[in-house]
Amino acid sequence: MNDKPKLNLERVPIPKQAPEERATNFDEVALGYREEQALQEAGRCIDCKKPGCKDGCPVNVDIPGFIRAMKDGDMPGAVRILKSKNSLPGICGRVCPQETQCELTCNLIKKGAPIAIGRLERYVADWEIAHPEAVERGGQEARRNGRRVAVVGSGPAGLTCASDLAKLGYGVTLFEALHVAGGVLMYGIPEFRLPKTIVQGEVDYVKSLGVEIRLNHVIGKIATVDELLEQGFDAVFLSPGAGAPMFLDIPGENLSGVYSANEFLTRTNLMKAYLFPEYDTPIQVGRRVAVFGAGNVAMDASRCALRLGADEVYIIYRRSLTEMPARLEERENAEEEGIIFRLQTNPIRLVGDEQGRVRAVELYETELGEPDESGRRRPVRKPGSEFTIEIDTAIPALGTRPNPIIPLSTKGLELTRWGTVLTDEATGRTSKDRVWCGGDMATGAATVISAMGAARRAAIDIDAWLKGSG
């Protein structure tokens, strides 16, 4: 007789705002599991002897451990297990692409849907916020060892490296160029995907570990990397992100009504343009908006434009749905909300009116040829396919590059041909002594969790190097 429990191969769906409702507000789209839903989903975990999920996590979270604690009713234990490896679970549970990482290596995927690891991670993080008395948060500063590390940039990589080193006893000072900490988590990701109260809560946790955060400090201007080392820091970790936008390089990009995705999202998110006039940052969004690109940033920009009052919002993408880099969840959310996808389409030029404002975009259709160096099929112009769409706002969302301020002011810091810092992937070491780097400045624009993984590896190596240096 087979006494094995029957596998539950269907995951518990997460409640969401209805598309027609959420398209008009900036409240969080996914509402999160209720307790019974979270426990039902956790109950699907088969607690396998050789869990693949841990191997798929860039920061090596003990996923079976925190899920087991949930099933045992030990929520404080689940929080401790989760945060022993991940200082930002409320963020990762919302924006990390678990479907290509830990969930992809979940053993259940061989038979059905993998465990909804990200949703459970979010549930545990949100439970901690709702029960602050249940988990000890104060008095977490480790005994200081007398060594000091400067961390440049307070995005996911900077926060992770700073918290890991603080837990090891280092005096960590984190330098942030903007007036609030959080980096891309604050300025780049919309409120409806990642509420800023969640980010601030994670920042406050890092501060509770003894990390000093200095805002409005542009390293490369207010002080160079060499000056930080001269000021007594034993090591420097560079993680300022990649904030320089890329453009279409077509005629008309200097017309009024053209925003880089960076500017558009920064105005909307960090500067609260969506709450104008309560916040004095206006942003002009017309009736018809074209967003160029199809990554997560393009989805964010298009969905913000819709919420800011646009009647029609187009995603213009030169490849097909198969090659689209955005997360499936974000693409589906955008489609449900009414974003119009114009696939295998490429711009020729932006057309302006007599006042110098964009009024149309000329496009052509593409055919997909052989794969390029990225592995995606190269788009080729389809003869005689030119057409025009009337628009009054254009938003290139093609990716970003590292800002050159730090490389230009730091002697001995070698770069790659893409302008990123040449870095040892396993350790984060750069060509410059006592300087490490991680996140988008080392890799170009990537995911939150990959930046955190690089930061964790760098923190381990910084600790080993400083201990060995005496």
C-alpha cells in the first residue's frame, strides 16, 4: 500500500486588484497572501532531501528551512532563517524573478507548478512588519572589530554588502548620492510594484545593524575613492548602480515630450509626480504615449503613463513576444491593464510640430533573422512596411549604463568595453587595491537579487582579505 501523500501540483493564486481598478491608482497590484493561503501554499512543499531551490537562489537562502518554520507555526523562526541570508526579503519577495531562479530549480517543477517561493518570502517579510514585537530588531549591532568599510550606493547591492559586513563587526559607512536611501528601489520601481514604505523598512533594518548612511554624497565629486581610502577606510565597495540612460539614436529625440525612462520613473516615483500638486513635481503625459523597449523598465514606464492619465499607451518592441525580456507576470499585468503591444516594430524618427513638441513616430515592421550575440533573433527591416502613429509623449526604455563619475575620478580602476568596472565575478575584486565592486556598475543593468548575490560574495571576500591583511 502506498502511503505517500498526494502532491498538490497547483499553486495558490495571489489576490490582486482588478485590472480596471488598478489602472487608475498607484496602490500595490498584488495584495499578498492571507494567512490561510500562505499556509496552504507552504503545505505544498515536500521538504525534499536534495532541495534544488537553494541552488537557484543567488544569496543561498535556506528556503526549505523558512517554509518548514512556517508550516510549524514558528513565524519568528521563519523571519530569522530568511533574514540570516537576505536582509531585504520584503523587496525580493515582490520584484525578484523567482521564476528563473529558485522556483525554476524547485523539484516540484518536474511534475507541476513550483512552490511560490517569492510570494511566501513576501508573506514572511510582511508578517514581521505587522508583528514588530515578535522578532527582536534592536540591539543587533555586532561587536566592532575596529576596521572600517565605505560602501558607495544604497541600492540592493550596497544595502546587502553593508548589512553583511556590519553583522561581521565592521564599521560601515554607506554613501548615497540622492536625498533618500534605496537607490533604484526608490527611484526606479513604481509604488504599485514596490511600495516605498517597504523599501524604507528594509533601509531602517540595515541602519539598525549599525550602518551609518550619509545622504547627498556623490562620490567622485564630494570625495574620490582614493580620498575615502586616505580618510581611514580599509576597503571600498562600489555599488552606485547604472543610472545613465540609453537612447534610440534617431532624429527627433530632442523634441519636447521625450523622456528617458530614468527621468520619467524618477519623477514619478522618487519625486512623487503622481501625487501632484501635493508634491510639486509635475510631469506632462499626453493622450497617446509610446514606450520603446520591452524589459521590466518599459513595463513600469508604460503602466505609470496609463495611471497618470494617458488614453493609449504603446509598447514598441523590435522583436517578438518570445524574445521579450520582461518578466511574464509584469507583461501579463500590463496586457490586462490595456497596454497595447506593437511587436516586431522599430522606430525611424520622432516627428515634431511647429512648437517643437513630439506629435508622431514613424516606424517600420521587422522580420526576425538569425540570432545575434545575445542569443535572440536579430530583427531585420521588412521592405515597404513603414507606417506612422500619432503620439504626444515618447519614452525610450532601452537600458542603462554606469555613470562615468567614479571611473573618471579613480586612477587604476579598469573598465570593460561596455563601460562597466572590470570585476572578478567570484569575489568582486577590481583592478584597484582595496576596492571591490558589485551590482549594475559591474554587470550592467540586471536584477535586484543578482546584485545582492554579487554584494554577498564581495562582503565575504572583503572580510577574508581584511582578516588576512592584519
